Amino acid sequence: MLGRILRSSTTRFTFGRTARGEDMPAFGDLVKAEQGGITLLGLVYEIAIADDPFVRQIVAASDTMAAERVEDMRQRRQVPVEVTALTIAFRQADRWVYGLPPRPPTALQPIWPCDCEEVRDVLADFAFFRRVLTCDACPAEELLAASVLRGAECQPPGQARPYLVRAGRTLARLLSHDPAQLDAILRRLAPVAEAYS
Amino acid sequence: MSDAFLREIAESPLEADVSRRLGQVVAGSLSQGLEVLLDRDQPLESLAVGRYVTIHAGGRIFFGMITDIALDSAHIAFEKNPPDLTQPFMREVHLGASVFGRIHVAPMLVLDVQGPGAYLPQPVKTIPRHYAPVTVATPEEVGYVFGQEGVAQDAEGREAHYFFIGRPLDMEHVQITLNLNRFVERSSAVFGKSGTGKTFLSRLLLAGIIRNHVAVNLIFDMHNEYGWEGTAEHVSKVKGLKQIFPGRVAIFTLDEESSLRRGSNPDATVQIGFEHIEPEDVEMLAGVMDLSDVQVGAMYAMYRRLGRHWLQHFLDDHWLEQNYGGYDEETGKKINAMKAFAAEMGQPQSTLAALRRRLERFTRFGFIVAHPVDDSITRILEYLQAGRHVVLEFGRYGNDLQAYLLVANFLTRRIHDRYVKATEKAFGDESQKPRPLVITIEEAHKFLEPGIASKTIFGTIARELRKYNVTLFIVDQRPSGIDDEVMSQIGTRVTLALDNEEDIRAVFMGVSGGQELRQVLARLDSKEQALILGHAVPMPVVVQVRRYDLAFYRQMGYVEGEDLHRQADDIRALLGAGRKKRYDS
């Protein structure tokens, strides 16, 4: 489990978690939550670490602090790390629907990471591109590039580059009105694609 | 036509076309043609205007011709600020998605379903729907539309002789055929700039007409290229029509000496009597002879007063002197014969003097004589009505435009007149109608230029269509010089390469969708590629014209050497002389 829901809406959900552990989600990761028999999928687009009184006092009190104490304060925070994901799809009746779910996940619902098989399955369809591109609150270019690269990582051997090319062509079609934005995303994908050659 | 093709269409047209797919229809109209977005993997470089495509939609097969090829982009920024394509990934993404190829297709014809497995070529009256798949036309499809060489029924159920004229671009095994019956039914034309092979192509077509007996030809052979022997690019000499069709083609000549020197063995020499020349024969030469309207009027005035001897008398000093000269009885002074003649005719003396200087040129034409030994008109008509084709060689007069125009106009006026009478006499009785006649004229714009086309017999024939069974076969390099009304009446246009914009525009005068074909015409190879459009073909087609060589002669029925001996032996055997020895053995 990655964490639990702090707040949510049909378009996005934010979950909290400790800073401990190796499983801290990364920007662009695909995560999922359950709600009333429906699995919701989101792309992580924001990871926020808020301050609290202890951190403020420590930062204000001393310039020099033992490394062990700093690490202890990091791990035992009183406030959680907040991770926000953009809802891109949900699973209903054994099929993925690329759109918004009927209801958001409720508070404290657990959040789980998606394994590579799920990532490959969900991100095989580029229908989620428009959802990302039309998200005002998200860094759309970065999120799209990160999610596509994540999708490429999960492809079977030899399929990563064709996947990236397919994604690039879909983006070229969707962003034909905005060549600058298209170029920004493709420049993120190109070095990785060439590395797969 | 292959049943396999029809079966393929009936069973699964779209599946059958996957490997040949070019793209999809994205826009267009019946009048402006179709816009086709090329699929990503289609290399533009391998396409060419003039090629055929097929579009399967709504259970029909639309045939179209590529008339333009264009580069396009999804956004103007891709043109103004091209993406960096140094990385292969970027190339793969952008080419075909951000930037892509487009072709313009002119819909030409549609194969309409008439029943199970039965398709009828129809004119296009609608267009395929959006995103209909566009494929390269197969040889079978093109072959189906144009039919095979030979005799068959056309779409209207009439007998039609199909003549193999050439092959479509990049389809070596497909024959494009012309419906010769339709070709001669209306006036037709071969256009092309100098050196593109007009004569060579015209000879081919004339050979087809002769071979298939669809009409008789009267050919005004300006440069002595059709009758006995002609020149060609790939060989020094090619056989003329008489060599290929001995016994069916007769050579008449205006210059016997030249014909004999060239070994063309003429059948008859044409002579024209001065007394037979009428003002109408000369009037159309007004441009080349620099005759003013007043001078033309003077000719008619003389004709009214002097009758058929007007020209002979007018050019005869002795006659003038005898009839209008002499001495004044009162003053004893010598009378100026020309002045007196002018006064008698009611014309200014200066007009007649200038006219005489111009008409005196006729006296230098050896074929215009005071007393012709034969009636050339009747002789030519006899040959034509016997089904023999007449090539009139001009010999050294071929270089004299005045002689060419005079003779062509003179003979054609009279032959047409006889045809009109014969046709009217046979009204209602097809068997009595004279044989369809095709008159071949070179430098046609000289006969048919605006201003004179309405006055000449050639303009009349072009406008009459097939009313009197006489049509024109025009060979010309300046179609823009031909009167618009005449151009619009030309049924079939076979056009070789043309450079001049006005000429290109003129070729498409009165042709539906002509504008779209301009690009095709402008890009023909300078040799032996022709765009054929009009009455004799189901849709416009670009062909690599077939060769005029020994294989062609043989196909036309020409025999020589051993074959000729064998044929002679067979005939002897048939006649009971089979045991006689061959002369050469």
C-alpha cells in the first residue's frame, strides 16, 4: 500500500503517506484506488512535503545538527507526504473506461501501486492523453512525457521503441495546433527512444 | 476482362486492396476533384500525375486520375519552423503525422453494379464518401475499363473497333484502346509541340482506321510523311501507309517529279484548272496572302462578271489587252487595259493591280493548269467510295503554306459538297449513305483560326459533327490558334507534350474537369507520351504510345520476304497452280 486518501474529487485524489520506505511513488507513476467495486486509476503529478512546527523550530534553532537527528526528523514527521494523482480511467465490468469515475474514492481508502502488467494494459491506449493535456492544474507536458516513459519501461523486450513512436504520432495528431508543446514533449521522449534502438 | 477481377470485387473489395492502399479521401467535390491524404508509408517520390487510382465506396468502384501531388502539414508552423529531424525517432513521428503527402484525384468514371458480377462503366455523377480507401488501380482494373483490342460492343450496344494505342504509365502489360468508331464519329485532333511525334502518332491512328475499316481517309500530306515513307526518331525511315496497306491506300500527288524521286509511286497526279478556282477558295488565304477585304470583294465582283474564267482571264495579259486594251479611236492614244478592266468591274485600279500581283503567285504552282487532264475531284471520290484511302502528297509545295491551304480548301469544299448531296439523297437509307470520310489536315490552325473558321469548309465540317459523314482529323502544334467554337466540337483530343500555357488551356476548352488535367498535360514526357481524352475513350488516359515498327506493320497485316512468298504460294495452290516452282527457288 502506498498510502491513504486524504481528499478527493472525481477528477483527482490526494493521498498521504509517511516519508519512510522505498515505495515512495514517483512523478508520472500509475496508482489505483478502489471505490464501491470500481478501480480508479490516477497519474501522480504532484508530491508535496509540507512543513510543521517541529521542522520550523529545528530549522530556526540551529545551523548545525547531527545527521542522525535530521534523518530522524525526516522519518518521523507529524504531517504526511501528500501525493496527488490525476484520475485518468476506471475499471468497470472488466474493461477500462478512459474518463472520470462516477464517484471519487472516500477518505482513508488505501492506494496501491500498479504493476507493469497493469501499466502496459492501461497505457496501451493513448485515450488518456487528452485528459492530461486538458488538465489546467497539472504540468501537462512533463506528466505526459513521464507517463509515456513509464509505459515504455513496461513494454516487452523490443517493443519499447515502437510504443514510443506510436505515442509520439498520437501526440503529433493531438497537438498539431501547438507544435511548440509537441516539440517539448517529443524532446523528452527522443533520447530514451534512441536508447532503445 | 478477367472474371477473377470481378470476383475479387464482389467478394471482398477492401481486403483485396490493402496492399495497394495509398490513402483515404478527406475532402473534395465532383467539380473540383478529390483530396486524398496519403498514408504514412506512401513515398511521394514513387507517385506521378496521370496514374490511375480506384476508390471503393458504396458498392461502386470509382476510377480517378492523379492530377496533382502536394506536400501538406498539420500546422503552418511545421513549414515555417521545421522540427529537428536529426534523430530517427523525430523523423518517424513527424513524417506522416505532422507533415504528410496529399494527392488530388480527378474522378473520371464509375463502375456501377448492374447485377451479380456485372459492372457498367458510367460517367461520374457523384463522389465517394469521406475516408473511402484509395488504392492504386491494378492492370486488370484499367484493362477492364478500356477493353481489349478487337471488335466488341460498346456501352451503348453498338459495334466498336478497339485499337491498341499505347500503354498506361508503369503498366507494361496493359493495353489502352481507342474506340475507333467513336474516334471517327466526330472530328478528332492530335496536338503537340514540334518534335513530340505528332506525325508518328497520327500515322498510327490512321493505320488503325484503315485496318479496322471504320472510315476512309483523305490525308493532306503536307510533308510527304504518310504515303510511302516517313521519317522517325528511332530509325531513319518508316513505312508509310501505302507500304503497310498496299491496294488499300492510293497516293495522289501535286508534284509528280518529287513523288517519283522519293520512290513513292503515285497513283495519280492532281491538277487544278484555273477555271475551277472560285473566290471562296482564295478567300480563306486572305491571311497568308495578305489580301484586304476590298481585294476579296474585288474577286467576287470579277467572278460575278466573268464567271468561272475570272482568274484565268484576270491573270492573262493577252486576254486583258485583247478585251480592254487597244487604242482610243478619238485620241489615238493607247488604252490602259487594266484601267479599263477596273472601270468595267467597278473596282479601283490600284486594288486590282495589287490583287493581281498576289494572285500571280498561282501561276508558279505547277498543279494549277489551264486545261487539267483529269477531274481530280471525281477521281479522288471514286477512290474514296471504293474504300481506298487517299494520301495527297504535296511534294515541294508542302513548304508553301499558300499552296497547302489552297489545295486543301479547294478539294475539301468540293468533296464535302458531294458528300452533302449524297447524304441528303440517301436520307433515311443507311445503305446508300457514302462511306464515312475522315479528312486529315496539318497546320490546322491556319484553316481554323478565329475569324476565318466560320468561313472555311473546315470550320463547317467541325461544327456539323457527323451529319454528312465527313469529319476532320486535325494535326496541329498550336491549338490556341484554333477557334474556340471549333475546339469545343472536337470529340477526341490526343495531346502530346505542350509548353505554351495558352495551348494547354485551349486543349481543355469545353472539357469537363479540364483544369485538373492541366498538370498532367504539362508534365508529359517530351516524346511519345500522350494524354487522350474525349469521345473515343471512357476516361482521360495518359499513354506511352506504342511503337511504329515492324511488329506494328505486321499486326496491321503487312507481310514481306519469306512470309510474302509463302502467302503467294498459298494463293497459287488455291488457284490450282501449286505445283509451279517458286520464282526464287
